[in-house]
Amino acid sequence: MKCQVKVKAYAPGRVNIIGEHTDYNQGYVLPMAVNMGILLTAQKRRDKLVNIYANNLDQRASFSLNKLAPGKSKNWPDYIAGICWALQEEGYKLSGADLDFGGNIPIAAGLSSSAALEVAAAAAFSYLNGLNIPEKKLALLSQKAENEYIGVRCGIMDQFASALSIKDCALFLDCRSLEYEHIPLDLGEHVFMIIDSRIKRSLAASAYNRRREECAEALTMINKSTGLQKISLREVSLQEIEKARPFMLPELYNRACFVIKENKRVLDAVKAFKHGDLQACGSLINQSHEGLRRLYEVSCKEVDMIVDAAQSFRGVLGARMTGAGFGGCVVALVRRERVEKLQERILEKTRVTSAKEPHFYITDPADGLKVTEVFTMGSP
Ligand code: GLA
């Protein structure tokens, strides 16, 4: 009887503590993995076929590794096909596989369920084909799949957090050098609460891509009007942007201003977490939301209402929208003993405004990608 190798790859979702819309401006981010994820099991085939079963949806899909081409469609099998495409584009030789996967990350809520699926699939194909691809590269290949195969021009934060986070720590990432540091989060009496507004804006992907263009346009204007030659907003100071201000469209000035300040907030938050100054972290988190709402304009009224309710609640140190925005989740740093009361307060508020009833999650900073080999007995 032959022994067959199966691999199990688990990749978590992430919540971003601070550093929003900074990754594609070569800036800093501070996400952490959440305790919700995708578990994918895969077994190698001898041909070029990939068969997938999605547990949660009870749906199947198949494709051939010989026929992959970016199509800008966002159905769930495309995320796995995109990974295979990105691996093959990089020159890796792949065999087909039988896969199944399932998970508990709310879909399209801004907690990176797609990044988790990509990272888990990339790790599984790497393992089954003996490619030994390091986590950093798995994250980059997953981003490439999302950018070029799916057509969402995301930065590197989500895939990186899913692949490289460790328990009890946030991941401080420099998105230019890709150097990173695990920052221990000593939260004491506090926890991170995630509040899913359950609002999903249908044009979120195009609005996100538009923000990226605006940042590029803002940079061009700054360089043109000041004679500087900066290659990203990450390198622009507040003094420099003030010089360029008279030549900039107010909207673009606001976008750039937010990015510059948000980068600084990430650095300050890292310092504050290292010193155990949760009060300071909370205040930076609040400032981040204010900027996302007024300058970057990626929040929405339902999310603002949850943030306002949280920020004004005793026991909450800070609250902000998290992820790309346009709906999605809020993250709050809250005293553990106040969690239930906060939940009640937010539910009350949403009932009065007849917004959708939010969902609540409490999460500790969790481990990133885990790959385990499993042996099964095949037929004789
Ligand atoms: C999405 C993208 C990330 C990042 C955030 C905003 O989650 O996938 O790369 O840009 O939005 O911070």
C-alpha cells in the first residue's frame, strides 16, 4: 500500500491596528493576525488538473494549470487559480492537486479572507511541489495574484500579516524595505474587539484603486511644484507638502497629508506599545480614524456611528475603521470587563438608526501561516 502525502495549510485573517492606506505608499503598517482563518488541505495529482471543494459554500470548481490567464474575475476559485498563475509566472513547475478548504473569517468584511486563502494556497502548492518558498515570498506571490490575476491593486500588508504574524505580537512592517519586527502586545486588562458593520460597498474595489491613483497624482504635483524627486509619499515631509499645497487640488492635498501623518502615527504607536503606553496607542488609533474619515474619505456613516459610539464609551482607549474602508470593520481597544456593555451600546445605536446589526469578535494577536504534512494510506 502506498503512502500519500497531504498537506494542511492554515492561514489567518488580519486586523490592522494602525497604518491604513500606507502600504501602497511604501509606508509603515502595524497589523496583527486574528484567531479566524482558512484551513486548506491539498494532495498532489499526477496531471495538471486542480480540483477544489469549498466546504463553507458546498461548491466545487476545477481548472487546468495549462490554461491560466488573468481574467479580472473575483469568484472564489480565481484566488487559487491566481496563486497557481503567479507561481508559474515566477518559473515554478506545478503538478495538479485535489484541494478542499473552509474557514471562519467573515467574507468581504475587511479582515482579509482573500489574503488568507491566497497565502494558504501558495503554501500548499509550494509544499506539494517541493519548492520551499519562504514566507516573505509567499506573501509577495499572493499579492501578485491579487494585483494581476484578480485585478485589485492591494498593497502587501494583508498577505504579509497572514504569512508572518506571531502570537501575542503585532507585525510592524516597513513596506518599502519589507523589513519587519514583531512587537509584543502587552494589553493587560484590554482586548481588541472587532465590530463588523456588515456594510459592503459594491464599488469598494474601484474606489480603493482610485485612492491609489490619487496618491500617485498627489506625489506628481508635489514633485512638480517643489522640484523634489520623491519616489513615494513615504518620503515627503509635512513641511514639503505645505510648500506644494498652493499648487495642489485640495482633495489630493488631503490624501497626501493623511498618508504622511498616518506613517508618523504608526512609528509613534510602535514606541507606545513598546513602553506599554496603551493610552497613547488609543489616542493614535482615534486620530487615525479622524484622518480616514475627513482627509482620506474612506469611511461611511454606519462605520462612523460605531466608531463614535465606541470612542465615547468608558473603558475604550481607541477605536477606528480598519482595512480598506467603504464599510467593513471597526477595531476598538477596550477594557475586557466593558466588552459586553459596549456591545449593548452599539446594538442600541444601530437599532435606533435601523442600520444592519453588527457582528462582534474578540481576538488575541494570533499566529500566522502554519503548514503541516499529513500521511494517508492510498489504495494498494
Ligand atoms: C486593503 C489592502 C491593503 C491595504 C488596506 C488599507 O486591506 O488589501 O493592502 O492597502 O486595504 O490599508
